[in-house]
Amino acid sequence: MIYLNGQFLPLEEARVPVLDRGFIFGDGVYEVIPVYERRVFRLPQHLARLQASMDAIGLSNPHSVDQWRDLIERVVALNTLADQSIYLQVTRGVAKRDHAFPLEAVPTVLIMSNPLKPPSIALRESGVSAVTLADNRWLRCDIKSIALLGNVLLRQAAVAAGAMECVLLRDGFLTEGAASNIFAVRAGVLLAPPKSNLILPGITYDVVLELARASSLNHEVRPVSEAEVRGADELMLTSSTREVLPITILDGKNVGDGTPGPLTRRLMQLFDRHKLDLRLENGVKAS
Ligand code: PMP
């Protein structure tokens, strides 16, 4: 069951007009929100990022935070699984095709649920492989835009090369993955590229840095050079659906000794312990 423009209905019955600007222009924004044991994870943070994306594209938010919470919780309740991945999308609505914003259009709102299947233990033990690629996307990667062609082509290039994700480099520095944030570890220090227009401000990225801070793990938020990526002892990717996952092969070569390193393991463990912890709603407190 999904929610579309005021109605709860089966996915198969849901219809959007061809002139929806999401379909025509990719003119819209989205969120992916994990649900663990029927509890929506970090909802305030996801809704704040949704608001930031809407502000960035000049779209007024059709719902208050309370309305969003209610709609999302109703979709969660209408679906049977305890762990779900909520996909939420708002487009600029239906209008005659013209690039400029329509004077009167009602945003199209979609909320649907998919099964949330975090990475298997086997995958977490082996880690995944990634390839470096030039980040050739636009310069507003901080907006969670539904126009994902750049990310689609990069991810496909990674898959075609037999890898699971790409590690994107722009002007000699690490940005992120096609659908994830990337962290490096060198000499026991967790390195995170700073938030900017060049990366999506990941909710899981924030969780990882909060966990690092709370557990006094050495970490630095600063530009990470290509040389530091290539010579990293550990690499990891983070996202709402993949949580924290080691990258153990980069461009066909082992990262470190080719197995998940100590800092990555520690962060996977901390993430596991805390993802069911309600305290996460408002950020990790130092213990
Ligand atoms: N960067 C990009 C490009 C993404 O698409 C995503 C989410 N899939 C992320 C980073 C990670 O963000 P989050 O932790 O909020 O899922």
C-alpha cells in the first residue's frame, strides 16, 4: 500500500499524469528513510533534509512535519514488514510542458514502502568492491533531486566494471559514491569529506560521525585527497539502506589487507547497537 496525493491505495492502482514535471523534467526531490522494527529512523533529520531540498528548488512544502509524520506512519502501518525502507517523493506537479515554474501547480506527493534488507553478514565480512570514477555530476549534489541520471550512469559504470559502488573524485578530491557517502581511514584516523554543494549530506554520514565522536574515535572532517583514498588503510560506504559497509577492493586492488579494517568493524558494530536505540532520534550523546 502506498500514499499518493491524499489517497492510500495499492501500488498497482496508483497513477500519475504524463505531464507531471517529475516525469517530464525530473523536477522533484525525494527521501529514503529506514524503518527498524516499525520505528522510523531519524525522521526529524530526514524531514529537515527534505525541507532543505525543497527550499533549494523553490518548492513550497505541502505538509507540516506533523502531517508528514502521520502520513509516513500510516504507510508503515499499512505494510506488513517490521523493517521497511520508506521512499518519499515530491514533484512540482502537473503542468503544460515549459521549463519555467508553473504559476499554479499542486505538488505530487508519493510515499511508498519497500522491504528493508540490510547487508548480509557475509557481505559485511567480505566487504564490497568499488572503482574510482570522475565525478561528472552537476554542482548541486547537496540537493536530493529525483533527477539522478548522473548518479545512474556512474553506478552503472561501476556495475559494468564488476564493482558494487564507485568512489567519486573531483579535482583531485573524494566526493562520495553514486548512492552513498564514502569515508577513508589512514593511520587510525577516520577521514570524512566535509559537507558542501558537492556531496549529499547523508543521514548515515551524520550518524557515523556522531558515533565516532561519542566513542572518542580519531576522526577528521576535511577534504580527502585522491592520494589519501588510493593509499587508505580502510574505506567504507554509508547509506540508509546499506548502513555501514566496508570497501575492501578498490580498482581491483586490496584496500589495506583486503579485509574489513578495525575502525570499519567498530563503526558497523556501533551502528548495529544504536540503530534500535531511540536516543538516535535526537543524535548520539557522548556516553
Ligand atoms: N550520497 C548519495 C548520492 C546518495 O544517493 C545517498 C543515499 N542513497 C547518500 C549519499 C547517503 O545518504 P543517506 O545516509 O541519507 O542515505
